[in-house]
Amino acid sequence: MAGLCTVAAGCILLLAAVEHVETLREYLERIVNLAGLKESYISTLVKTLGIGYVTEIARQTCEDLGEKGLGDKVAMGGKLTIFALAAPLLAELLETILQLVP
């Protein structure tokens, strides 16, 4: 029963936080437009943040339910997903650096 309450509380808190994500996205879009950056950067940033938060909540929930091993696997999956999202940006950054270096 306590595990169910933990999951329910986590869902309620997550839903409350989602309301603020759109405002954050609007601010970040403005910053990207002012700086002249690609919009894909903001999209990747928001996705990465979302994956990080959801993964952490899932990991903590697993641990609260006594499944630390499963929580560790969830955390590893989240890290790999974030790396997969960031890899194209890292490649583009490296290309830019190589263009700047004579």
C-alpha cells in the first residue's frame, strides 16, 4: 500500500511540474532566437531534461519499492538515452571546432 501511495504522489507532483515546462520552453526559445542558434538545440535540451527527470523519478520509485537493482538499470537506460540524444550535438560541436582550428 505504501508503494502505491509513493507512485501516486510521484505522478501528482510530476503532473504539477509539467505545467511549468511550456513556460520554460518559451523562455528557452527566445534565448535561442536571440543567440541565433538552431531550434534543434532547444528541442534536444528539453528532451534531455525531461528524460533525466523522468528517469530519476522512476529510479527513486523503484528504490522506494525495494527494487534497487531495477532502479540502477532504469538510471543506466536513461543515461544511454541522453547520450544518444546528445551524440549528434557533440559531433556538430567537434566539426565546428575543427573548422576553427587551422
